[in-house]
Amino acid sequence: MNSTLDRIEKQQIQKTIPSFCIGDTVQVYVKVIEGDRERTQVFEGNVIARRGRSTRETVTVRKLSYGVGVERIFPVYSPIVQDIKVIRQGKVRRSKLYYLRLKKGRATRIEEKVTFGREKGAPKKVKTSEEE
């Protein structure tokens, strides 16, 4: 839309994030400052929404803590978000999973995406003359 604004935002993006989708289970490492101390806190849950683009992108992550649903909205490119790790990929057919707020217990589970074929990083099997 506005090319100069897009160019400035691309310069602001300094860190790379892994590719993750709605329904994935992620761990978000957040920098927490308490007084003069600083520590890293891990928030693990399902991605139920992604919003915005470029430097203004936010991710909503939901988890159950002692039977109570907890949601946090993280600005992806914020300096307080140190790292995002994908734990497992979910198989969903919606772009927003707000319906999970109304579900309880096992109904909140998201089916895991199954990939067929060789595993990531596994070497290709090459036929040798002995096998033929």
C-alpha cells in the first residue's frame, strides 16, 4: 500500500521467527523484568490467532492453567519476545480458533498434522547396483 512505510518496517525487522500456523503448539520465551532482576519465562500453548503483518504482527496463544483458560497476545517482533519454538503442528481448518474458548477438557485438543514420506533431515535412500 504505502511503499515508503513498508520499506521502513522491513528495516526494523531484525530477528527471524520460525514459520508456524494457526493450531500449532508453540513455546514463547518472554523476557520478564522484576525490579532490578531479569529472567526468561516460557509460555506454552496453542496459537489461536495471528493478526497484522510485518513489524505489527501479533500472535494470540492460549493454554489451560489449572483448569482455567489463559490467553496472551504477543507482538512477534517485540524485544520482550526472545524466541518462539514450534513444539507440534496442528491440523485445523479455520484461521481463527476462538471456538476453543467455549470448549472444556478433551474437546480442546487439536489433531496433530501428519506428514508422510521421509523425515526432515533424513538422508535420501539411494539405490545401489547390489539392490537392483
